[in-house]
Amino acid sequence: MDLEFARRGVLIDGRWREGPQTLPIEDPSTGETVGELACGGAAEVDEAVAAARGALSDAWGALSAAERGRVLAKIGQAVLAQADRLAELEARDVGKPLRQARADVVALARYLEFYGGAADKLHGETIPYLPGYTVYTLREPHGVTGHIIPWNYPMQIIGRSVTAALAMGNAAVLKPAEQASLTALAFARIAEEAGLPAGALNVVPGLGADAGAALAGHPGIDHVSFTGSTVVGAMIQAAAAKNAVPVTLELGGKSPQLVFDDADLDRALPFLVNAAIQNAGQTCSAGSRILVQRRIHDELCGRLAERFSGLTSGPAMADMDLGPIITARQKAMIEGYLETARRELTLVGQGQVAADAPAGGHYLPAAVFGGVKPDHRLAQEEIFGPVQVVIPFDDEDEAVAIANGTPYGLVAGAWTRDGDRLFRLARRLRAGQVFLNNYGAGGGVELPFGGVGRSGHGREKGFEALYGFSVLKTVAAHHG
Ligand code: NAI
Ligand code: MG
């Protein structure tokens, strides 16, 4: 692993330093410890917040919107120039197949292009008002933004959250996940070398309960963006509430894909499979429930079985269909679900683990279960592993009731050739994103993303993120 590229330290005000403690860095493909991660705690968070505050009235805050955009665009170029190194680092650190890691690098660069280009394009408005007044609005940064991110898509989440915040002129403190911090550190180094002023982005790796909690509840933070579990999300919101600051919560999901009996199964199948195996199922927006019209349930299960039997899990750098699970702990959690499933559900098909996969790696074969009842645990809870469930339904009303029948509401997909039905479903499905005859739409950075219900609130990605990372000020002038 290219550990030198990801300078392992705490980055505060442009200076890299050791932290009070270290954590082991594990390669999930082998289970081996490959290095040490310098971690910060409450004291480092304190300093990082102060450094960010300082940057707002220093070189970073002095830049015009266009100049900020130019810096972000330059960082985007630098990310692409380092694409191979970043992809390998992400693949090894997260355990994701190399081509998926490459796609994440490209996505990060796209965020920097998009938000770099958008930095000077978010306008205020003039408001017609009483005679003698001119009223207008200003879009201003919150100030210091805190970003607590998970281990499944570090680069993509930095892209959609940190770069959008910077585009609006905020100064950021980033707390990456303890299981995968390396590309966050490499990104900070690339940004620094590309000309991001000191203090605009500070990085404090560390444990959630330590550095993470300190950041979420810090009185000097003006906005918190969190991606991760629903349980921790609620804790973040409670911590931020003490300071009355806004939060964006991007939590998990149990996103349904509805397959009607007139659907084009050839088109749908790759999406129905990929939804369960991308990043080994460790994806918040995974389409991890297939709802299928009963008449084609068995046919669909047969076709899924065929596809799943061809899926292989193996080391990230071998670039197979699935990489390992991030940690032994997450793997054990998924195995718990699989045990229940084997006992109570019908296994329709499964893949295999590569014969030469290192014994210490956290591998699981992809699996699909059929004939699942909508209220079964496996149909209700986020498994965060390569497990797909197929739930039969009879008609549209039942499909919608099942689709909306979990506490989550992140994404939903529908497959049918009935155009009227598609437009009805788009309105009836309770989710932040709805995909009609596709799923994910290639993950475009332009598409606002976020949940309802236990999937969280607030929107990242697209132009919408810029509203979230700014505050509106109304100015009323009386001039007679
Ligand atoms: P987590 O929610 O504990 O971790 C996400 C981030 O929050 C990490 O940076 C972590 O250090 C930080 N964190 C943890 N406790 C904190 C606290 N008290 N205060 C502030 N920050 C804190 O997620 P974990 O334990 O890694 O995964 C557990 C489950 O969460 C998964 O099985 C999955 O269901 C869900 N999850 C969802 C993700 C998503 O993309 N929405 C990403 C990761 C996990
Ligand atoms: Mg955790």
C-alpha cells in the first residue's frame, strides 16, 4: 500500500502532525495490518475548528467566488493526474475492486469540476417590495463546516460534501472513518499542493466516539454533514442541536426496485444484480429489495440464480465482481443475517469466494433469497452486505405499500413498460431519488441526493448541495 502518498497525520492549518494515538490500518483483502494511522481527539478537533475559522478571515476567505472555483478545478485536475495512485489506495484501504475505486476517483474529479464551475453561479435575488425600498438576498457560507464520513465511499463522499462546502466559501474540518482514512489524507495533500490555502480543509482522523463526537458537538462548528448509520446520525443531530446548528444526515436505506410483469428483464437484470454486489453491498443507496410481480417471480429468481452463480468475491486488486467486507465485525454482522436467511428463507442462488483469496480476508459470496415476506427481518433491515431479497407482490397498490413499508426512504426504482404507471410510481414512492427503468442513473454528481424518514434529511450533490452549504441573508435598504 502506498502509505507515503497518504501522509498519515492530522492536518491542521496546513501543518501535518502526529496525533495523541494511533490505530492500525488493515487491508481487508488480507486481514493484515499494514501500517498505523495517526489519530486526533477532542484537542485536535478544537485546533482544527480554530484553524478553519482563521482561514475564513485569511487567504481562503479573501478569494472571490470565481477564484475559489478555479482552485477547486485545479484540485480536480490534480486528482485525475494521480488517478492510478488514488484508485489503488482506495481499493486496498476499502477492499473495493480496482475498477470501482477508479470510478470513485473519476467521480471525485467530477465533483471538483462541477462545484468548481458552480462556485460563482449561485446568485441571490432582488425582491419587489414597498416603494422606497430595495431588497435583495445574499448567499453566504455557514462558516466552519464539519464533515463526518464513512468508510464505504470516502472519495465520493468527500466530493459531494467537502468540495460543495468549499465551493460556497466555507472552511471545513473532515473526520474520515477509522476503517478507511487514507484517500481523505491523500486528497488533502493533493488539494494543498494544488493551492488550497492553509486551514480551508483540516483533517482529523480518529475514532467516531472521540474525534467524531468532538466535531459534531463543537460550539465552533456552523454546519455538520454526516453520512453513516441511522443510530449515529441521530446522535450527531442531538449533538449539533445543543449548538442549534443545521445538519445534513445521509443515512442508510433498504431501497426497493419494483419489477412489473411487463418489464424488460434483460435491461433490468444487470441493475438488480449490481444493486446487491456493488462495493460488496456496502452502499447506502443499494437497491437491496427486489419487489416482483408474482406471475414472474419464479422466472426472475431463475435468471438471478444464473447470474449470482457466476459472481466471484476476491482481493480488491484482483478486480473481481466483489471485494472483501470492510472488517471482520461487519462480516460477522452480515453472517448473522445469512444464518437467519438460510434457516427461514429460500436460497435462490449464490456466488463463490475465489479459491486463492487470502484466508485472512473478509470474504463473503453474494447471495439471493426468494419468496421473502415484506415484514421479514431481511426485507426490513439494512444488511450492508452482498445479499439480495426477492419479495412477490400482486398489484401496483401492494407494490407501493411494500416499497414504502420500511422506516427508510433513500432511493427507489421501478421497471415497467407502462408509461402511466411510471409517472404514478414516481409520485407514490417515498424516497429522495426515484429511478424509472434504470437504477442510479450512473450516479451523476449533478443529481441531488438524500433521504426521507430514517434515511436522513438534507440534500447533497447537484446544485441543491450549494443551498445546503450556504445561508440566505435578506438585505432591505430604504432609500426613499
Ligand atoms: P457509523 O455510523 O458508526 O460510522 C460512520 C462515521 O461516523 C465514521 O466516521 C465514524 O467514525 C463516525 N462515528 C461513529 N460514532 C460516532 C459518534 N458517536 N459521534 C460522531 N461520529 C461518530 O457506521 P459503522 O459502524 O461503520 O457501520 C455500521 C452500519 O452503519 C453499517 O452496517 C451500515 O448499515 C451503516 N452505514 C451506512 C453508511 C451509509 O453510506 N449511509 C456508511 C457506513 C455505515
Ligand atoms: Mg462505528
